[in-house]
Amino acid sequence: MARIGVLSPSNGRDYVHSGIAGFVRENEDRLVAALVAEGHDVVRASAPISAGTLATSSERELEAAGVDLTVLHYCVWAFPHFTMLAAGALTGPLVLVATLDPVQPGMVGMLAAGGALDQIGRRHTRLWGAPPDVVAPIGVLARAADGHEHGRRQHGPVATRVRHRRRGDRPVGGRLAGGSGRPGGEARGAGVAGAADRRVPRDAFTDFGGEPGLHRHQRGSPS
């Protein structure tokens, strides 16, 4: 079974975060409980991310735990640069999940974070909905990530070098720079979770061996 990391970016203003920290943790509790109920091994960050130092330390914590995939959970407006800092410390796939709430703008926080990742060319998948709606597609992505990591362990460092040098790219600061570094150049997938049995689109798997750097509608267009 794959190991899934979970962390929740928050608002970086202390006076705002202090009023929503409990709400963030409660929503994260529900997501984690749903993942555990499906049999997943879940590793949580120690606290919601409300500062840049927490963003990097939390992701290093998850990376050290050997997670195959990281879920960044948004149930409030969160500073986008927290996500960028966190992504820089992770080597595995990222799934951005927004909780829908009539008061707190979690979806807005997730879209802002996803846009920031697009700007640095970091591939990711976006999902939104209640925990029962997103657990199934997260599970599909986690199993794919687990299989990818198993293959990497079997083939050793050569596979790692090939993965990081596709199309002439080299890893810089935890992300790729080069031919696919243009905004939107890394496929982020089209993960929309409205029901638990909704299939994850094929584009969501480009991180695990698809056609790198191309959305479905971009195939055949100039790089």
C-alpha cells in the first residue's frame, strides 16, 4: 500500500491563522480519517502551514518519512508561496485537494496554489469535494506513485537520472528547468472529483509514464 503525506497550507497572517487553525485541523482530520478507512498509510505534517519555515520543514518531514505522494489540502485561503516552498522540498507527485465550504474559500486557495505551481512548471493534479468524493481518485494516483517508486528502486539511480533529464531538463531547486519549464508546460491533470466512483482522467497519470509536458489538447503542438 502506498504511503500518503498530508499537509494543509493556511493563511500566513498570524491574526487570521489563529482564528482558523482549528477549522483547518478539523477538515484535515476528516480527510485523513477517510484515507485511513480505505487502508492507506498516512503521514501528517505536525501543524497547518502558516509560515515559510513551516512549509519547508513540513515537506522535509514528509520526504524523510518516504511518502510516495503528497496531498496538499486547502480548506481556507492559503498563501500560494507556501505551496511553492513545500513543493521545492518534495520529489514525489503532488495532489492539490480543495474542500468546498460556503464560508471559507478553500477552492480559491487551491486554484491560487495550482497557478503558482504552473508558473514554475511543477506537475500536479487538482481535486475538489468532500473527503468521500476525493479518496478514490487519490487512491488511484497513490497506487500509481507506489508502482513508479517500486520500479525506481528496482532500476536504481539510472532510472532517477533519466527521469530528471527528459527533454534535456535538469533538476534545479527541487523542480525541473529547461524545455518544459514554461508556464503550464507540465501537465497538471484534470482531477475533478464530484462522486467517489468518477474515474481519474488519463492525463492525471502523465507524472507516471505518460507524455511529459503536454496536456491532451496540446499534443502535436510545438513545444
